[in-house]
Amino acid sequence: MKLQVESPADTIIIIKRPGGNWCNDYLDGKNPGIVGEWLQGTYQIWVGFYEKGKYIPYKLKITEVK
């Protein structure tokens, strides 16, 4: 599966997952993402920005990778 952030700003993603944590800054341009094998369980997803105190719109895109 692939999880990717789409945003006009420079973002970072942190995912707390079963078996450890993932962190990514650049997958596609300034948009972070994670591609890999996802274990069954609960995931916590945090999206951060480099501009303190400012709201930046973003979308989480989840797709199946074959």
C-alpha cells in the first residue's frame, strides 16, 4: 500500500504503526509518503509543516501498489 500527503507546502509525515515507526520527508517533490507492506493493526498518522503556527491544507492519499 502507498500513503502519500498532497500539499502545496513542504510537509513531513510520521506514522506510528505495529512493529515501529515510519518517517518521511520527500517521496514526490515536497510531498512525503510511505510505500511498503502494512501490517494489520492500529496506525497513528501525523502530518507536520515547517511553518510554525500556520495552517496548510493537505490531503492523505491511500492507494494499493501492485
